[in-house]
Amino acid sequence: MKKILLLAALLAAAFTARAQVDLDKEFFSLPDSITTSYLDSVDIKIAPPNNYWLVGAYGGASLQMGFFNPARNTTMQWAGPVVGFSIMRHFTMFGLFPNMGLEFGGQLNYEGYQFKTNPETGARATESGAYKVVMKVPEAYLLSHFHIDIGEYFKIMAKVGLYGGYRMSIERTLDPDYETYDVYKEHQYSFQDYDRRLSYGLQGGLGLGVMISPFEFHVNAQVKWGWESFWRPDYASPYYYRYAYPLDGVVSFGIYYQLSPRHGHTRGQLKKLARKMVEEESQHHE
């Protein structure tokens, strides 16, 4: 039995050594026919990256709700039009991720809230005598952009980043119970000293693009979560803090122009590009 095991071990060692030699010859040696002159004559072609610029404008409408702490009985409201522009740069991050990008832009947006009647009590909350408030807010934003091409003409987009803005004007719809109060009527179209004017926070969204070079048509849905309260939390009471933050959405349609050539990265497009490169190489050697 020991002789059989010893013989098997010797055969296995010999086979492993032979395989290692063949592996070394295959992967770690070069044929003698390759010379420096041959290497200099090799024409290496690199597929163009998916790097290009876009510039465009868009329009849409804003949907506001607001986030309150303590909670309030609110309803959604629409405002508009929202108009804006953006500049996009698609690029390959770290030479590895070809679907990334950055988007910088500005827009005229809206913030606000509307209280609704409590069905159980019949009461409706107010703030500064108003049950409905709409503010006009110019904003600038910087977003990280991710996109996936679907076929030759479509792409899906996702984006997230930060925004900053300034609450430029305000319109309050007074509750009928407070319409006769001068202290509220005086500020129906102006800010109180306890109102906060700056606005900033997180912005993100999803979109669908139709690409007919050199134009692109985008439909986007974005959500904005503000980090600055509408008013000073302790203005009504130094012992009872109340917070109210923007929570808005925007649906928009935009038209964009490609400032540089676009190159897709779908499987079909890569096959088409590879076939074209082979054909050009064959014609070059004829």
C-alpha cells in the first residue's frame, strides 16, 4: 500500500511540474519574432469615452407640502411656473465608471405650505394669520449625476446634491377670521422680522432622456428637502419651539444641446464600434 501511495505522489509531482513549465511558457515568455520595429508599427485604437457637455433650459411646476414639528394638518399645493437652466458634464470617473457626471444650474422655484381643516374638530391651523403661504425662491444647485443608456436613443438619469436659495417674496392667504387684523394685513405680501430668508438643503431626482443628437429632451422629477426653517423656531414662545421646513417636488421638461459629440456605452453600440474599428483596420492593411 505504501508503494502505491508513493508512486501516485511521484506521478502527481511530475504532472504538476510539467503543467507549471507549460504555464510559464504560455504566459511568461514572448516569441522571438516580436521586435521593437513591429511594436512601433502597431496601431492601437481606443474607444472614445462617454465624455461630453450639455447645456439647456427647462420649465415645469412645483408641488409644496412642508414638514412641521410638531406636526400640522397640511395639504399639497401647486405653484409655478418653475423655470431654470443647467449645464451638465458627463465623464468617466477614475477611468473606470463611464456613467457619471456633474450638473450645475439655477432655477426660479417656489416654497410654501397650506393647512387644511381638521375633519374631527373643524379647526384649521394658521401661521401669522394665514392658512396658505407661497414664497418665490431663486436657487442654485450642484448635483452628482448618474445615467444609464438604453439603446441608442434613451437614457435613465439619477441625481443628488445640494442647493441654496433666497426667499425673495411671499404671498399669504389670510384666514377669514384674521382678515380684519391690521398686524396680519400689513405683512400679507412681506416678511416678518422672525421669518428666515435663506434656504438650503438636499436635492435629488430621477429622469428620462430622449437623445436625438445633437439635442436631448429630458423629463425630470426632483425632490427638495430644506434644512432651514421658514421662521425662527422660538419666535412665538421661548419655551415652545416650532419648526417648519420646505419639502417640495418639481416636475419639469427640458431641451438640451450637446456641446461635444456623444458616445454611448450600450452593448449594441460597443459591438458596432468594434466592428467599425476592425473594418477600418482591414482597409488600412489592404
